[in-house]
Amino acid sequence: MLTIKSRSHEYTVEEFASLREALASVAGGERALFLVDRRLAELHGAELHPLLPAERTVQVEATEQHKSFEALTPLFLELLQRGLKRDGVIVVLGGGVLQDIGCFIASVLFRGVRWELLPTTLLAQADSCIGSKSSINIGPYKNQIGTFYPPHRVVVPGGVLATLPWDEIRSGLGEVIKLQLLAGEVGFRELMHDLQDVRSQPPVLSKWVARSMAVKQPYIEADEFDRGIRNLLNYGHTFGHAYESATHFGIPHGIAVILGVLTATHLSARLGLVPTGHYRELKTLLTPWYEPYGTQLQTAPRDAIFRAIQQDKKNTGQTVNCILTRGFGRMEKLPVALAADIVPAVNHFIENEVAVG
Amino acid sequence: MLTIKSRSHEYTVEEFASLREALASVAGGERALFLVDRRLAELHGAELHPLLPAERTVQVEATEQHKSFEALTPLFLELLQRGLKRDGVIVVLGGGVLQDIGCFIASVLFRGVRWELLPTTLLAQADSCIGSKSSINIGPYKNQIGTFYPPHRVVVPGGVLATLPWDEIRSGLGEVIKLQLLAGEVGFRELMHDLQDVRSQPPVLSKWVARSMAVKQPYIEADEFDRGIRNLLNYGHTFGHAYESATHFGIPHGIAVILGVLTATHLSARLGLVPTGHYRELKTLLTPWYEPYGTQLQTAPRDAIFRAIQQDKKNTGQTVNCILTRGFGRMEKLPVALAADIVPAVNHFIENEVAVG
């Protein structure tokens, strides 16, 4: 069990073997209402049905389009109509989108109500469930609205990972890999070794869920509001986000992060921060973990990519603040000239590095 | 200058003679955007026009109906389209409703952006501008959504009080009177004395703005999130809110608070907590400050009043948590039986105490 400090409250992270055991542990009794990812409710219907009281369960479409005030309004109303009170508990079951939705609702309903999170994807378990911030979209602006409001308890149903589709596991690995690159060479190489057999040995994922949180915890505790050191967790994200949005999310988040990490490392090598050999080694090791999406990146409109990089929320002018690397565990935030350095590096990366054959 | 502690940040309250001087002191320069109560912009157009850059000013309808996600969405979009960035400042000019709107927007945009508040009503200056929480309505549910996010600076344009319509000043006095009842007998009697000449001497109001904040500050610093001692600031509010909603806000908030304070004191006397003489004296002293709204209260549907009291957010069952009084400065939160004690006390108060003639 981990205990994580945050300004609003300390919270614990506990692992349970199954959804059933995780759900049995949540607080609130009759005062608990459940927000459940509709897809999860369908996939695990037989297991979840007897565990979730129908009159206190609200199914939620977990898509980016549903992270808006328009889509949240009926959810707020359903929770209130079903009798949620300020001494109640919102229990959220799902992945990252559901966490955004649940966190935002819990943070503003009654000016903050208790919530517990059961993350059910690798990405949510290994990364997003701690240091929780919510992100809501408005009009054309993505993730510009949100709150910092961690769950009051994170309850990890470990066994659920073995039931996930392989594509979803692969996508979740992006942040797992990024976190071990931040942690240093030893952890990263151990992860690469374990991943060779991950398909036949899914339980190894639970080990890397725990290891991921262990890397992330000191960053979020030192900088809950993302004003300093926590920025380093965005390694790969300026580029990854641009690749996601330019492909209209055709490239899954975790895959985009891997491609973004490689782009940032390539850029770091071009700027002389890290030997080219370091980039080449990462490229070789990580190629299996982004393929076959390299092809999709090549067909994405390049101007949309550069527009997204320029509009990235972490930057303000003609230079873009990038998380670059000087080697394993040695990331650094540095301003980089968009036209002179970023554009040619990204063009080269897309045209020559992710090419197939 | 006051300095107020809050969990998210310390902030100062400074008084300036005029809107012009107050506005000259706000932060942000070109990075500031202004949310301005439309009525204020009309009333003080000549003074405000040269001070507020048109391209960075958004006028806002300050009504309860506009405290909703639907009405806030275009405001968020306007601020983003006009170029507000995460290092920007939202400057809010207006009364309580505008403060709710501005506070909510500032608390969730970019997960929290700097905001400065220029309160322009007596109610906002004397009471709501410190200890700031925002309240947003959703569907039929009033004030159930919100955040705790004080301004980064409160800039009080003192001179503006002299320009307010008398009805608005009267309404603002409700909270001023309630705060002095909480403070104790000496302050309350001094206030009653000063109020005799307030119509011809509006500058005396600035003294009571400062005195009100001085009473409120220790409550909000000790209990920012309204879980304990701060509840006492709700003296009169369970009943006052019910009177407001049952008359569809025909009784202004401050007047409803005075009527609510008298109801709570009447109830306290019936329950033997305070001598009847104390209630009778308050009734005599406060009658001029709620008249002629007593008549309106008598015509309000009684069932709507009791429904509102029962649904008051501070209670959960067949008893209602009321702030009662044992005398000047001796308020206490106590559970009171709805059917046996509250209903007859409210009926008696409305039928026999606020009767005209």
C-alpha cells in the first residue's frame, strides 16, 4: 500500500486481486454511487452486475467528446436525482477518460465530495491514477478546463489487466516505458527484458504498475500543481499530443508517447545533448512498441502537427519548451526554436526514422 | 490592508477611493482580461469606459440564471478566444453573482488562473469578497456545484458605495447586521446607532465594510471549507434561503437574511435558549430593515418554505441543523425537529410577527 500526499488530502493506493475484491472494499455503503465506463460494464457484465446496485450505478460513455460541460450536465443531474449527498461517495470504474470525468465531477459537486477510483486500464493503473488532475474540453480547446483533486482512495483491481485486449495493453505501455526512462538505465533495461514475455505472462504487468507509481510519486508530491519538476513527466508529450491530434486520435495515446519520446530523443541528439548512439539504441528497442503506427504518422498532415506543437499548453512563443534528454534519467526542460530546430527534427524523424522498410 | 490565509494562497484586501484607483492597481497589464457586470458597465460607463480595454473586456449578465454551465460556456470561450493564457489574470468587477461566476471560471480554467476581485456592492464588499467560494446552479439544483478558490487579491473601490441605489444598500445590510450579531452586543449597538443616519451619510458604510470583514476573517481562516465554526456564519440563512426561494427571489437576499435571523431568534426563544425579551428587542430594532417585505413573506406558499427548509443543504433528515442563539455573540448549531418545533415557530413568526398593523 502506498500513501500519497496532496494538498487537499492524503490518499492510499491498494491493490486487490479482482474487481470483486476491489469493489467490496470501497467506502460509503448505501451512500456510494458508481460511475462506470459503459464498455467495462459490457465486457465485465457477468462479474460486475451482482456487485453494482442498478439504482446507484450510472454508465458513462468514455470518449473525449464526453469530456465537456454539455455531456457532464446529465451526469451531475443523474447523481443528484439518484440521491447523492455531500456525505456520499462517488466510485469511479474505468480508464483515463472516466477518471477525468469522475475527478471533475467529484471536485466541484458540493464543492468537493469524496471519491474512490478503480482504474481498469494499464494506463490508468500505472500512471494517471495518482497525482490526479482532471481535464475537460470546451469548444475547440482540449483539456483547458480542469481541477486538481485526487481520489480519496485508489483501489487497483490487478487481475483486470489480464483481461485487457492486447492493443490496449500496448498503448498503456507508453507511459510505463517513459517512466522507466525517467527512472534510469537499470529500471529501463529490466522493463525491456520483462516486456519480451509480457504477452504470455500478463501478471508481470502488475509489477510494472507498482514500479511506475514508485517513479511517479516523488514528482507529484514535490510538485502537485505541475509548475516545476513534474513537467519532466511530460517527456515525449509535446510531440505525442501533436501526433495524436494530427491523426484525430488514430494513434493511441501510449503509442503516441513512445513516438514522442523518440522524437524528443532524436531532437536531443541533434542538439548535441545526448550521443546519437543513445537515440539509435532507444529507437531499436522501442520500435516493436509503436509499430505499425509509424506509417500512420507519415500520412498525418505535417502542418497540423506543427500547429499542435506550437499551441501546446506548455509554451507561449516562437520557442517551445521541450523536455529533452541527456541520457537515461537525465531529462531537462529547455526552450527550443520552433522553425530552426524543431521543424527539421520532426520532419526528419517522420520521413526517415519511422519509415517502414 | 488585510491579509487573509487560505489553503491555496494568501491574499490581501486593499481599499481604494474610486473604481479608477482600484483598477489602476490590478495586476497583469496586457495579460489581464475583465469580466464586468453589464449593469455596472452601464451605470458607470463614463468612468469605466476609458479604464477597460474593449478588446479585453467581457460583459456578463449577473443573474442567478447565468450561474449555469450553459451560460458559463460562452464566457470561457470568450476568454480563450480573446487570448487569456495560463499566466494571465481575470479581473472581476461586480457583486455576488459575478463573483460566483468569476470564481468558478478562474478556479477551473487552466486548472486555476490568477484572479482579482473588485466587489462593487455592499454585500460583496462587506461579506462575500473574503472566504470566497463559488456556487453554480444545475437544473433545478441551486448552488450545488462550486469551488473554494479565493481571489489572489481583493481590491475594494470604497467610493462606489455612495452611488448605489438605496434598495441595494438596504439589502446588503442584512449580512452586515448578522455579522455584528455574531460579534457581540457592543458592535451590534454601535451599528444600529450608525445606521440611523446612513442614508444621509453613506461614507459610514465603509467603516462597516471593514468591521464586517474583521468579524468574518477568523471564521473563514479557522474553517475555510465550512465544516465547523464557519457554519455559524449561516445564522439566519436556513430560513432566509427558504424565504428567498419560496418568493422566487422576490425578497432580496439581505432582507431575507434579516427575516431569517429574526426567525432563528424567535425559534431560539421558543426553545428556551434565549429570553423572549432578546427576541422582542431585535424584532423592534430590525423591523425598519426588512419592511415592507414582511407582507410579501406572508403571501409566500408555506409548503414551498418548509420544503426548502427541509432540503437545505446543511441538513440530512427529519431534524434540521439550525444556527440558534443564546444571546449576542453566542450562536450555536443545533438539530431541531422539523414538525414539532420548526413548523410551528415559522408559522407563528410569519402569521403574527411580520404582520403589518
